[in-house]
Amino acid sequence: MTENSALLNDITRCAMVFAHPAHELPAAGLMQQYQPSLLFLTRADSAGDQQREELARYGLRKLGLDEKATFLGTSEADIYRWLLNGELEPFLALRGQILVWLDAHRPDAIFGDAFELSNVVHDLGRVLLDSAWREWRHRIPCRNFEIPLVCRTESELWKLRFQEFPGETPQAFYLDERQKDIKKELADWIGKEREEAAMAASFFSLGREVFREVPCDRDYTKPPKGLRLHYDEWGQAQVLRGKYKQPILFATHFVPLVQRLPWMTRIRTVSV
């Protein structure tokens, strides 16, 4: 079997923080290997979906991790309203919940959603986790990793890239045969329950899960090089179709929030 990344050595207390239930499925091998504590920030209800948390709980039971999962159940409708209104306090409250959870579980490695510009809730999950981590890591040394889900580098709205960091050779975890079998069983089961999940499962690898370390000085006011502002362009297209009245935009809504979060601009370097 191909050798796993050396960055995975010596992990003893692993944690994973995801914006939405179902984001854990592409990391099912890492979850089997490290038995992480899990935190889900929202209930993924922006399109009226009421099943994703229930499906995630059932899937986690299959992995023996249901007792290690915490669901905050934040409504995405609320998140969009807070962003559009320029509200800070609700996001500080979410950040505070992440800090309390980190204190309770005290991980030495955290995995979470990547900063990809594809979905503003994914990016909010990353920036809130990173803001909390930059403070919390001064109490306990902890490595911080991100797992790719979906991004776009070309102009066509539907031309998406799944589970990759464009232009990079990422770190990787390679599943053994037993881990692959369990991941496939889980993906097949979820695919039978939700058509969208079945489509998504066709894009991720059963044998290889990629990730990269998050720079401690990343500037979230600047888009990652080479990536399209997908949720800007998608939102604007939906407004033109009459589905939404106002799009959520990176520069107008996301960046002002980032600039007001603690620890985003006051960075201290420590050895981890």
C-alpha cells in the first residue's frame, strides 16, 4: 500500500469540524483510522432539507462514532440573514461554542472543511474554526488541516472540481481494504437514501483521502489563487433567475465579517 503522509504520525486525539452533516463521508477512512470527536455547525437546511443530520447520525453509528458527535443545529437561513445584515454577535457565539468544544476534547490534530469559495457556509465554518484555533493553540499545541470538497477554476458554473487542491500535490491518507469496504458500504447506503448524496459519492475516491495543513497566517480577506468566486457567481445567476433577491458576496459580506473576528489579524507564532 502507498505510504501515508508523515503529517499523520503521532496523532493521538483527533477532531473534525464540519459546516454540514454529510461532509464527513469523504473522510470516512480518516475517521475509521483516528476515531475523531466530531462537531457539525449547521443542520444544512437552506433548501428545506431536514434529513441530513438524521442520515449523518445513522452513518456515524455504522462507524461507531455516534457517541463522539456534537450537532449544533444552526439554521442556514439564520446564517444568511446574519451575513446580509452584517451581524457579528451570532458568529462570535458560534466561535465561542467551537472554543468550548475544543477545550472539552483537547485534540492534537483538527480536520475541517477547506477554504474553497464554493459555498459561503463551508468558508464560514473554516474561518470560524481557524479563528478559534489561533487562540486555542496557545493553550495546547494542535495541528490544523483542511479537507477539500468542491471548487471551481473555470468560468462555467457547472464545471466543478471535487476533492482536490488545484495546482498542488496534497498530503494523502490511503485506506486499507477493510476501510475501503466500510466506506463503500456507507456511501452506497447514503446514496439509496438521498439522490444528491448518490451523485456526490460518485466523485470521491474510496482509496485515497487528501488534505493539507492550514497556514497559521492565512489571510481570509483574499481569495485563494486560481479559484473562482463560485458562490458569488452562482448567487448572482440565481438572482437573475428570480430565485433570490440578493446574492451573498465574498467582498461585500464575507470579508467584512472576517475583518471583525478575533485573532484574524493579530497572529503570534508558536512552535507546535
